[in-house]
Amino acid sequence: MSIFYRIFLVIIVFIIISCGSEDSKNKGWNIDVDSDIYIVPIGDVEEKYLSHLVPKLEERFTTKVYLALDKRMPIPDYAYDEDANQYVAMYILTEMSKKLSFPGDYKILGVCNVDLFLPESNYPFIFGQAIRGGKVALISMIRMNPNSYVGGKPNDELLFKRMQKEAIHELGHTFGIDNTYDPECVMFLPKDLKELDKKTDSFTLPAQQEFIELTKKKKK
Ligand SMILES: [Zn+2]
């Protein structure tokens, strides 16, 4: 086989591979929303734990995402439940709805670092919560942080991936999308870190279709 023919084959294979990856990029795991998104620290959360969310959220929601560090809010005392030694996520969401507002059409993602729970539910804890179709969503880093557990080593890369998935999930609820049963979909409700790590950060087809239907209804 001549050297030119080999080079020609390599180029052809390269073109096929690049087309393939272009295709998967264009499959569209995103949704296209009208609202801007503002990220607000709730309590003590360092900026580096928020800034990595911006490009990922901009990609998934096809919109502008802002860090609103100056709107930082304390965790309300009344959200703490002494018996559970955890925080009631809905109380924090209520406080966010009351205290935070931004110009135009917007959604708010609060990020905190305390253990959240849902009273009278079977879940021992939750990664986050949102008001479905509302303006506010909340995630907590604490259960996603490999460093939070005995013997766990710091791993910011893994923490960032988990936070991105849960931020997209909870914000997805603010745009009206329900939990899905597809364990790969970002809208799947994970009961533990294993399930969270298994799912992707993408809206799979059923979640996208639900969003499209909701948008159509809104326009009617
Ligand atoms: Zn959910």
C-alpha cells in the first residue's frame, strides 16, 4: 500500500470520526428556555463551588447564567430541625422566594452546604429541591462532597460533576419538567450517590418532549 494511499485512509477515518462526534453534539441534550438564571450562595459557600456551574447551565438551558454573589443569603434559623439535625429545604426555598428578585424573566438557583431533608418523606436526605414551575431551586453540596464522609478524599472534579447534574435537575423542575424514569436522564431522581453518578447531565428525549409540550401549552 503506497504511503499516499495510507495517508488518504487516515484522513477519511478522521473525517468519519469527527462527523460522528459532531452528530452526538448536535443530538441536542439541551432545552431552550426564555429565562435568565441567577446563582446565589445560601450561607457559607465559596465562589469556586458556584462558578463551575455557569458554563454547564448556559449550555443545557441555552441561556445566560449569572453569579449573584452580592445577593448571598443566610440560611434561615427556622429551617433547622433539631430532631432530624437537618434543614427543611422548603423553608429555605420560601425564604429565597421572599427575599430575592432579579430583572426580567428569571430563575434562581440557591447553593448551600447543609444537610437538607423533606419532612414526612421516606428519604433520609435530599440533594436538592425546587418549586415546580416556580422561580426557585436549591441544591446542597454536602452529600455530594466526597470529602464530607469519613475516609473520603477531596475530589472537586467529582463534586463539580455531581453539583452540575443536580443543579440542572432542580432548575429543570422550575421549568415544569417532572422526574423521569430513565436512569441516564438528568431528570431521574437519584436516591444515592451511586445513582447520581450513573445518570448523565443531559435531558434525554422524554424530558425534552415534556418541556416542548409545556412550552406549547404556555403559548396557547
Ligand atoms: Zn426531582
